[in-house]
Amino acid sequence: MMIAEEESLKERLIKSISICQKELNTLCSELHVEPFQEEGETTILQLEKDLRTQVELMRKQKKERKQELKLLQEQDQELCEILCTPHYDVDSSSVPSLEELSQFRQHVATLRETKASRREEFVNIKRQIVLCMEELDHTPDTSFERDVVCEDEDAFCLSLENIATLQKLLRQLEMRKSQNEAVCEGLRAQIRELWDRLQIPAEEREAVATVMTGSKAKVRKALQLEVDRLEELKMQNMKKVIEAIRVELAQYWDQCFYSQEQRQAFAPYYAEDYTENLLQLHDAEIVRLRNYYELHKELFEGVQKWEESWRLFLDFERKASDPSRFTNRGGNLLKEEKQRAKLQKTLPKLEEELKARIETWEREHSKAFVVNGQKFMEYVSEQWEAHRLEKERAKQERQLKNKKQTETEMLYGSAPRTPSKRRGLAPNTPGKVRKLNTTVMSNATANSSIRPVFGGTVYRSPVSRLPPSGSKPVITSTCSGKKTPRAGRHGADKENLELNGSILSEGSAPL
């Protein structure tokens, strides 16, 4: 009985082993793995158990792979619909290998990244489109514009074609916005120009200050209305407007270094018949000059810089030749000398730079670049030559002045001296005079005379010798109480001559 049961069990085990091996081989083939191999010798019971375990494991792997494949396919389908790309090519009936699943996962991950990138780009472009439409007061009028602005963002197809169309729409709106901004800015510039020409008061300008910023359609409309109002006012104030334009014309003439002949070439500037036609001619000329200046602004600014440096250089040269500069305090003299030396170096360098730029300009425009009616380098050379001649003239004047001064000194002495104040004869002589007279007379008694200190002839005072008792000398005067200064002077001089004659006749010698 037991033997029969054992035989029956053995047959069932062998049959199960056969079935498991067959299924296991099929699963290994589907899963693309190596067939199962039992390691070492084992019993039939253990072999059957191992095979069943391996079959269960293979079934589980197959199920997991099929589930992952299905999930990946669903994700791929969703992403492909959003991105409008073809589905991933995979055999749904077979069990994917691990490598195939890995490639599929990588593909789905790439689609997710593409979706995120395109969605970010879409959201960014949509925000800009909405802002542009608001700025332009534009209402979406096409199905695509409505899909972009009005529909849910998640429902928008993120295809390459839609993204390209989206970018194109944004460029169109931005171009319209730029054009609108340029028009509004032009209207504002026109308004400011008319304000200045018509001398509109600040209170009236502030009334339209709200439309002086922005470029929306309503702002543009308000700006246009203000321009129309000012244009009408301009026609009513023709003369004042033309005169304001002429002031601006003169400024541009100066900035463009126009010569007198070039200025006179615009005959309407001197007309006095203030008509609309004259205003149009002035408007056209100011536009032409403004464009001409802006086109060559860098060149004109370079010439202006040279002009300013040249004037500063001439000013320093004038100060350098002024003798009174040595009385300056605070280090100004040293500072001016440094600046003058610096200008002497920078002026030629600036001239060379301008020369190269002007030569390039003349080649490009096939005409001469003139400053005040002549070529710039000729103008510069004339300025330097005029400066040299002026220095030479000043030098000759100094030499002539020095020569005349030398001749004068040779004839009349080294320098004019202020003569000593002569004393007039008076009845009462002050104490100091009496003392001086006493000293002089005592020296005269010793047969000596006073030697002049600063050159020239010094005459002795016409006083009498002191008596031995030291009493006051009696001084007689021939002058009356009322006398003219010239007569008194003449009398005193005569007495001096007579007294000196008497002293010299006594044999006194000079010291």
C-alpha cells in the first residue's frame, strides 16, 4: 500500500517537474533570461519545489514588466498628445526586456523634460502676449489667440509648431508695441517742441502730464489731440513760432560750425513775410540740420572739444605773459603752468585724432569737412599761425619798450626820483628845523658841506650862522604875507643860490 502511494507521489512530482520546466523555459524565453539550472544533485521533491518557486518568481517578473509597460505606454500617450509627437514604438503583446523598459523609461523622462521646458516657455510667452495686448488695447480676434489667452493652460498643445506660432505672435505684438511707443514718443517730442515755441505756461502743460508717459491706445489718442490743438495754436502765432525756430537754427549753425556764407544760403531765415509756407521751410530746415548734427555728432563734439581746449590754452598763454601773475597766492601759478604744459601735449594729439576721423569722413562722403567755411586742418593751422604772430608782435613791443626805457635812463638816470620837499622861509622855525640848521651850520663852519644821498645836487638851506651865544638866528624873508606858491618858490631858490655862492666863495669843499 505504501509502495503504491510512493509511486503515485513520484509520478505526480515528475509530472509537476515537467510542467514547471516547460513553463519555466517559456517564461525565461519571454523575459529574455537564461534558463533555470538546478545546482548540484537534489531529490525529486526538492527539485519540484525549486522549480515551482522559480516559476512563481518568473510569473511575478512578467506581471511587473507588463504593468510597467502599460504604465509607460499611458504616460507616453499623454505626453505625446500634449507635445503632438508620435507614440513610442513598442510591442504591447510581448514581455519587454529590462533593457527595453529602461529605454522606454528614458524616453518618457525625456518627454517630461520637453513638456516642462515648453510649458515654461509657453507660460512666459503668454504672459508677454497678454501684457502687449493690454498695452495695445487689443482683443484676441483669432482662434489661436483665443486658445492662448482665454483657454486653460493645460489644454494648450505644446507642439513645436504651436510654440513657433506663439513666438511669431509675440514678435508681431512687440513690433506693434514698439511702433506705438515710437509714435507716442514722437508725439511727445512734438508737443514739447510746440510748448517751447509757443511758450505755453507750466500750468497748461501740467494739464496733459498724465498722457506724457505710456503708449496705450488711449494715451496715443490723447497725445494726438494735444498735437492737433497746438498745431492750430501755432498757425495763430506764426511769427512767434518762426522766431523761436530761428533761435534753434542759430544754435545748430553754431554746433555745426557753419560759416557766414552757409548761414546766408538759407534765405528764408531773413524773410519777414511770416506765412505758412515760410514756417514749412523753417521746419524742413530745422529737421535737416537736426538730422545732420545727430549723424555727425561725435565729429562735431570732437571739434568743439578742440575749440574749448584751444581757448583755454590761449588764456593760459595770456596769463603766462602777464607779469602780475607772480603776485598770485595759493599755488595758482604752479597749477596754471601744469595745465598749460598738459594742454601743449594734448592739443596736437587731439588734432591728429580729429584729422584721422575727418579724413575717414571725407572718404565716406566724398566731400570736404569744413569748420567756419574752411577745412578743419587749415583752420587749425591758421589758429596756430595767428597765435605765433601775436606772440612775435608782443615780443617786439616788449623789446621796443625796453629799448626806449634804456635810452631814457641813459639820458635822465636810472629811474625818476621824487625830489625832496623844499622848505619855504618862515618867521618861526620849528624846533627840529632849528636843530638841523644848527648841525648844518656847525658843519659848514668846519668847512664841510652836505653830500647828496640819492644823487643830484643838494643846496644848503639859506640860514644865517648862529651867534656864539646860541641865540636864535634872525631870518629875514622877502616874501609878503600874500604870495603865490610859484613866486615864493622862485624867491627861495634865488636866496639859495646867493647863499651857496657866498659859502662856496669862502672856500668850503664838499665832503
